[in-house]
Amino acid sequence: MTDVVMEAVDVHKRFGRLEVLQGVSLAVTKGETLCIIGASGSGKTTFIRCINHLEKIDGGRITVNGHLIGYREEDGKLREDSEKSIARQRTQIGMVFQRFNLFPHKTAMENVTEAPVHVLGVPTDQAREQALALLRRVGLADKCDTYPGKLSGGQQQRVAIARALAMRPALMLFDEPTSALDPEVTGEVLSVMEELAREGMTMIVVTHEMGFAKVAADRVVMMDGGVIIEEGTPEHFFEAPEHERTKQFLSKIL
Amino acid sequence: MLAAVDWHVVWQRIFHPDHVFFRALYTTVYIAVVAQVMGVLLGLVAALMRTSKVWPLRFLSGLYVLIFRGTPLLVQIFFIYYGVNLLLGFTLIPNSLNLGLFSLDGAVVAGILALGVNEGAYMREIIRAGIDSIDRGQMEAAKSLGMRYGLAMRRIILPQAARVIIPPLGNEFNNMLKTTSLVFTIGVYEMFADAEIHYSNSFQPVEYFLAVAFWYLVLTGVWGLIQAAIERRLAAAERGDELTFRERLTTAWAPAGAFVRR
């Protein structure tokens, strides 16, 4: 085995009669930061939601750290896995959502300690210590006892990143993490993500922030119509995009 | 001309109620509390069944609401008290239930059962609305952190849904306090039965029913205060728009609320 963390092979996904993913294959290696770009409706968000089985796939297979996600193989057939084992697989995969989805009835600290304590069984004081370190890392050590409602969007998203990291995931998924933010606070979230990328976290980021891609991404893929149409380094996308759709798309967002 | 009201009797019933009355009052409160708790639990189970992947559970949940919201409570009370044992062919509801420390009259058991099961059908709708009001992203975030459905419900969804559920739940209990009067029809000696018996001995309906109405007002009034305090505590954890304690009180006391500018 190489150091492949996530591998998707010919992934298909339908919503009713609409085929959102029409055969997506992609591999991400350890420590790599991959950005997925593409217009809305191109299937990029659906794809990363499939990686932690928030969406069921209709065809193909996804593995994380060599384990099949959401399904188990029996006599060559794929059957949906039990809720318990899907939940266990998800502990390995952190996810950051476009709309943060912090738990509004819990403080920043409690948001971060919730899953380590109640899913992994980490002792509370140990979890709090770890959470404090994570909140310090995202620059919010002074907001431990603040409820999400009293935090700005940028602060909420940074707490959400700390919350996902608290599970010590092997892979982090970011679903348009800055799209719901005011332009002046996207920077604080992106710099936390850049820091993470530098530290060697394996990350898949759905984003429109080409600036981030330029600084932090090892590789960029462009999705359109439910397939990957182009793949390359960030430089490739800035300097010599090949596909007509890619050129069009980039000219609009740059 | 107004018939002469014997105010002395009313006064007596309000300010110097006898021992028997207090037992009846206790029975009313006791039945209301137990039936309400039962209703909440049944409502929660039915609400969760409604979103189950297993269709027979969803079907049962729907049937439950259809039957118990669609037929009169009085019919349900009579059916359960007189019909259930006969229907089942064995004694589900005994004439008296000896629980060691205290014993329960079979009619009380049947009354609680009928009120509780009926209430569960209404609570299901309230709890369902509460759960539905929580953003889908909350469940997704919980799942993405490795939480299973039950844990996510218990730690993430239900605590948030509770804020939506508790105000109408308070109204349900207010209703329950008064609806318990129906179980006098199967011979439970609660507050209304006490008034009814005094009336049939004296033929002074105005005096006795006025006095018992007063006591129902006391119960619902006290509950209004408790409800206001609970809702205020809930709101305190929230940002921004919460009402002050004084405003909560005056809203709970509707007539007084009309005179308060908000």
C-alpha cells in the first residue's frame, strides 16, 4: 500500500432522475491538500459529502485509509454498512460545513469537547485541555465560554475547524468553508486552513478561493457536470488551463 | 332578578376547605402530572417512530394519532375503564392496585391511562414540530463527528427542540389540569367530583361550582407562574430577544398582560 488516504473509484450519485455524479475517480495521498473547484451544480459538494457517507453513493466505491466507506463487501456485492460502523468510520473524517453548523446550545469549548467525550470516551478534563489547545491554535482561546450566537461568522467557522480537529481525523473535508462569510473575515479562516495544510493535514477543500488554492493546494481538480474535467497544480490552472469550461469558469471568479 | 347566592358557602369552600376537598385536589394534581408525563413519553416515542426507516413503525405512529385525536376523550375514558378488561379477556386494570406503599383505585389507573394516551397523540405533534424546527445541518454535524442517531438526538437535537416544545407543553399541562375533571364520570373522587357531590346534596350549583372553578384557577394560575419561570430560564441561555421576567409574568397572566406595553 502506498500512502493513499482517500480513494474514490467511479463514484455515481443520483438524486431522483438527476445524475449528480457520473463517475468520479480521485485519490488523495497523506499530507496532500486538494482543492475542488467548479460551478454550482457541478457535483463538488455532493462528492465530498459522499466521502463521509452523508450522501449514499449509487455506484463505485470510496475508501478512506483502505476501509470502504458506508458499505461492506459480501460475496462481491456491496451492502450498506451498519449505522454503528458508519459512525466509527466518520470519526476518522473531519468535516467543516459552509454554514458552520455549530451546536448553538453549547459554548465554543463544549462544541469542541462534545464528540471526544461522548463518542471516543475521552475523560472530560483531558478533552478540555485538548480543546483549549485547539481553540488557541485557531486564535480563539479567549472565547471558550462564549456561545456560537455571540461569535462572528469567521469565529464560528474557526471553532468548527477546532471541533473537527478534536477527533484527530486522518482526513479533513471542507465544504465551501468561506462562502457564507463576509469578505473581510474569510482571511482569518483561510489562514487557519493554510496553517493546517502546512502542518501536513490531509485536506479536501471545495472552494472558490483561488488565492487559497494558490498558496496551500498541492493539486486542484475542476468538476463540471458530475465529472472531473481537469486536474493539475494550481499554477497549471492559473497559467494554462486547457479545458474550455475551466477557462470560462476561472475568468468569472478570478 | 338574580337568584340569591349563599356567599357564605362559597366563602367556606374557598377559604376553609375540608380535609376531603384537599384529598380531591391532590388527586386532580396527581392524575394531571402522571398523565402529562406519560403523554410526553408516549409522544416522544411516537414522534421518533414517525421518522423511522421501518414503515410499520411509521404506520403505527400515524394510526395512534388518527385514533386518539379523532375520537372524543370521554369515549376513550369510558372505553378504557369499562371495555379494556373485557376486550382483552384478562384484567389489565384491576379494581385496586396495591403498590406496597400506597394503593391505587382502578378508576384512577384507567383515568390516568386514558388521559395519558390521549395526551400522547397531541404531544407527538408538538414534539415532531420541535424536532423538525431544528436545522438539518445539526444532525449532519453530529453525524460527521461520529455520533450515532440516538446520541445525536439526545445530546444535540432534543435539547434544542426542547426550547420549541416547552411553551406549547406548558399549555398542554394547563389543559390537562382542567381536563382531569372528566374522570369524575368513571367515579374518581377528584376536585370536580367533590363539587358535584356537594351540589347534589345541597342543590346549590352556583355556590359549589363557583368555588371549584376558583380552585381550578388557583391550579392553572400557579402553573402559569411556574411555566413563566421555566420559559425565562430557557430564554436566558439564548441571545437577544428574550423577554424580561416581568414581561413573562404578565404574558402568563393574560388579563394583566393586556395592560402592559411591550
